[in-house]
Amino acid sequence: MPVRSGRHARTRHRRTARHPVSRHRRPGNLRWALSILVLTGAAVASLQSAEVSGPPTAGEQHGREASQDLQALSELRDEAAGDTSRNSQRSPDPPDGRRAADSEEPGQAEATVTPPTPTPSGEDDGSDEEADNPEDAAGPAATGAESDLSGGFPPPSDCDATVPAEGDVANGRLTSEHLCDVGEGHELRPDAAAAFAALAEAYADATGESLLACVGNAYRSYDQQVDLYAEKPNLAARPGTSQHGWGLAVDFECGANSYSSAFYDWLATAGGEYGWHNPSWAQPEGSRPEPWHWEFDPSLIG
């Protein structure tokens, strides 16, 4: 190529000095391009290394699992901390007044307690009639029932005895503190004695005769019951079970051994008003007829 000279050569020199060729004008772009190439090459090399090296070793896998476990524990810790914070701000009871269902143990129910039915004091739960002993009202260890009566009858004027409370004294063990005289040498419990006195007064008004004179037997002590039972085992009650042992029974005389007598008829008609009756087992159709045996039952009054 011919060399230019003169004005043209000088002009070219000045242009070159002021404006270098393009490959020297923007070095920043070149560096950026080189960086991209380096990163791309590193990525390709990493992929090739992974393909050549195969699956991770056991140590690498264990390290990854340990890292994952630590991350899971950290997440659980953060979640627990968040629950604690939320629970501290939560109301103790839900707004509707109900507690969470999982706060109660399954299969358990609140027990309902039903109170027992009380038994009225002095109520006789025995039978008026027993197969082998019609006078039996309780076993030998039974105790007297407290009475709430005198039936409105005034107490005997010459007796300050009191009705024993339930459980205070056993059958056949009553003392003078619990007995009043009725007739010659006979005794009854105070409430039975008061009712008997009223009955005797009514009998005297109706017949002009004394009912007290007709009393053949009343209260029997335990020892007396033992003696009578030994003498008449087929007739007397077992010791400790007779109503005589409570001071609530009378065996009459004065012709009271017949159901057709005027005496029996009058007692059967008027006795109930004063609480005295011939019990069902002692009546004509009872298990052991005894027209002379009469008992005091306060429930018959009024």
C-alpha cells in the first residue's frame, strides 16, 4: 500500500492521537464480558464435576441431614416460642364459657350423686306377724324406737319417766326411768301408759268397771322373757323380741280369752282411738290367735 505524504499523512496522525482505535475505547465492557465467561465456565465445571464424582458420600449426606435437623429444630423452637407468646395473651376461658374439648380426659363423666332416702325415726320396719313367733318385732340386739306421741293424752300424774331415745336401751332392759305403773304391779312405757289411762277412763265410763283390774301382764324384763319362753316355747316370743319387752303390750284377763266376749268387742270398737289394737297375727284368722294380747301403736291415734 503506498505511503501517503504531505497533508493527508499529517491529518491521519492527528486523528489517531485524538481518538484511539475502538478496542481501547471501552475497557469496562470487556471486563464485564470476561466475568460472565468466568462464571459460566465455573458453572459448567461444577456440573461436570458432579457428573463425574457421582452421588454424595455418606459423610456429605450425614452433614446435609444434620443441617436439615438443626434447621427443623430451629423452626420448632421458633414455633413454640410463638405459641407461648400467643397463649400468654389468650383469655383463660373461651368467650362462650366452654373449655377446650381436649382438656378433659375421654371416657370420664362427672358422677351424679343421689342422696339416700331418710327413714323416719321410730318407724317400725318389721312385720306384725312372724311364722315362728308372732310377737317378734326385732332380733335380740334390737333397740326401742323413739316415740313422738302421747297422742295428746296427759302423762300419768304420778310418773315422771320419759320415752327412751332410739338405741338408748335394748328390749327387756328398760328401767324405772322409762316405765310407769298401770294397775297392780304392772308397767308400760310412758306414752303407752298415758294412752292406756285414757282408755281405762273411757272403759269405766262405758261399763262402770276398772280396766286396770283386768291387766294380767304388761312389761316383761329380758329375764322374765327367758323364763316364760322356757316354760311355753310354743306360745311365748323369743327372748329379746317381744313387744312386752318394750313396754308396749298388755295381756288382759276379765274374759278376754274369747273373741265373742263383750270385753273383746268393746276393745275392738274403742281401742284404736287410743292407739290400742289386737294385732293381725293375734286375730281370729291370724297365725296364732290371742284375743287377750293387745299392743300400743301410736300411729293409730288421730
